[in-house]
Amino acid sequence: MARPHRRGRLWRTKPSVIVAIVPVIAVLNACAGSPAVSPPPVASASVAGRYLDGGDTTHPVDLLPDGAAYTWQEAGFVFRDTYVLAGDTITFTGESCDGAKGTYRWSLDGDALSLAAVDDPCVGRSSVLIRRLARAAEQRPFTVVQPSKLILQPGYNLAAADAAGDLYTTDGHRGFYKYHPDGTVVGSWPDALSFTVGITVDSRGHIYVANFDDGTVHKFDGTGNPLRQWTVDGGAVGPVGIAHDAHDNIYVALHRIHDHYVEKYSPDGKLLATWAGLGAGDGQVGAGSHDGPSEIAVDAAGNSYITDPVNNRVVSFGSDGTFRYNLTGNGDRTLVHPSTVAVDTQGNVYTDSGLTLWKFDRTGAFVGEWFTPTPGTIVVDGRDRVLQVDAEIRLLGFPAP
């Protein structure tokens, strides 16, 4: 069974050839130590490339000050690299080109940064062009970030917080894990299932994990012992994000082809309701053979919010499945393939659009937009702290937009 193709986190492979670079908007790197606003990048761009199997790919990238992290993103995959600027040369090290290093001479001329290879083991990566985006109209406020130490697991997928503020993650393989906010692992179940996706922890500390391949949801106690399981949509492949409400009812978002995309269950797995049909109208979500919703969040009143990347929006429903509204943008710009969604105790909704985080109030009104360091699952804990989780747990802050 092929894995779902997902923006910004799991289900990844490495590109073999990078051939060109074209402009995109600036993004920000996570800074170490105390919370601080990171400096703007030297340049930002989108790397266009091609896999050995002929598939095309693009990756938004940044050049930031000396020794900072270099990140690129392709639709579904994230890679990290570091670089060092030394005089007129720049050296990349890390996961790109299967871990090989590349050194380039660089020069800045107006709004263009040119790189020419000095020592480049990547086939076809002999020269590239990066255009700076320095116009004020294209700048957005940067998030303030306090990162944890790295969390070590086979992959990085979805995440949730419990009432105590601990974080739970899945790896998109067989496991799920529990961490303190500083990244210390306090629970590890690496061989629990076959393809772990969504995760949530109810008010009693029960852990619920969606298993994509066989269309099941699994309930565990707080120590990881299995309690029960049930199938979603008759066992069809595709449960992804899951969440719970104030009564510990479980909401499941479905991916790929179904006749509905939200299922609501009792804590013991009894199906209570289904909603969100296939389509582009109000109360519907888009999907395809390898597309569809990815995450779902539920507020204190039982309203649900499901990502609809095919239609470039987040769709909200009442506790009974009645359509409420679509979150599409701010009037000037629209969301682009939102893949993560979270809600705080005040009903504010957080989602992503590329490498920016968007916030809406409980009525659906746009509040603000901020750059994020890298893609990752957005989680709001019980203290309304907003965190972003992938290979680390980042505490986000929001300067005035």
C-alpha cells in the first residue's frame, strides 16, 4: 500500500538531481537558546529538481546567517542541511545528495544571488540562481521560537498534547512516543502498529492512534497497553488525523476516496455520526487517490475543523456535523494546501500555508500570519501554548502582525 503524500512532514525520499532555483517568499530558521526574533535570510528561493524516476519536485529554501539551518521542502518531504558562509564561498553539509558536501562561490548583485560550484558532488548542480525577496510588501512577521533538543524517532508525523503538557507523536512507521516539552523521551512504543498517523490523548490519559494501512483506530492506556480497536469506514484505508472533544468522543479525518471524511465515535468506538462529503462546495472536502484531508481539531464546544488542502481551506462543522464556515484566507491572499490545524481554549484556530502559520478567531475572522521555522504539526497545549513538532518541539511566539 502506497503511503499518503503529505506536505511538510512524513513520507519522504531524497532528490537525486537539483537543476535550477526560482523565487519564493522568505522563511525563518529555528534559533537556539532563549526566544529571539531571527534575522532575515540572506536570500530565499525554490529549488526545482528531478528524481531519478523522472518526477519533478520543488523545495522552498533559505540562506541565513553563518552556521544557520538550511531547509528545503517538497510537497510531502522535508530535508535539513546546514551551511557555512566563509568569505565568497558557501559550503552545504547534511542530508542533501545523500549526505555529500557541496561548496560554491557566491556573489550578490542587486536582488540576485548567484552560486557557482567549486566542489559539487551532486550531478547537475553545477550552477544555480537565487533571487532575494527584499521588498517590504513581501515581508511577514517572524515567529519567536524556543526549540527543544532533538527528538529521536524513525520519522516525524502527527502530534498531540495531553492535559499535563507532554507531547505525543507518531512516526509514520510502527510507533508512537511521549516527550516532555524539552524533548526528553518519557514513553516509547516503536512497534505498536503498522503505519501510525494521527494521535490524541483524552482527559483520562487514554491514547488513541490512527493506523493508516488497515483503517483502524487503537485505544491504549497511559502506559501504552492496548485496550480496544475499531475500524473506520468499514476498514477502508485512510484514517489520518484524530482529535477528541470535551466528552472524550473521538473525531477521525479520512484521506483518499470515501463518501464522507469525518467520523465521530464514542470513547469505546461506537460510531455516532459521519459528515463532510466529497466535493468543493460548503460542507464538503476535496480528495483523490492520493489526496485528501490530513488533520482535524475540535474546540471546547465540539466544533470540528478539518484541513482541506485540495480546496485550499479549512472547513468547520458544528458538533452534529452542520457546516459552519470555511477558512480560506485574509481577503487578499488565500491559504495554500493547509496540512495542519489546531485550536486553543478560546476557539482560535491555527493552520499553515506553506511556511507560514495563520491564526483565525472563533468566528472565522483572520487575526494574523507569521513565518514558521520549518513545516511541522501545530499543537496547542492546555495552557494555550502553541508548539510546532517535527524533529524537535518548538515553542512559538507571535509578535504583532
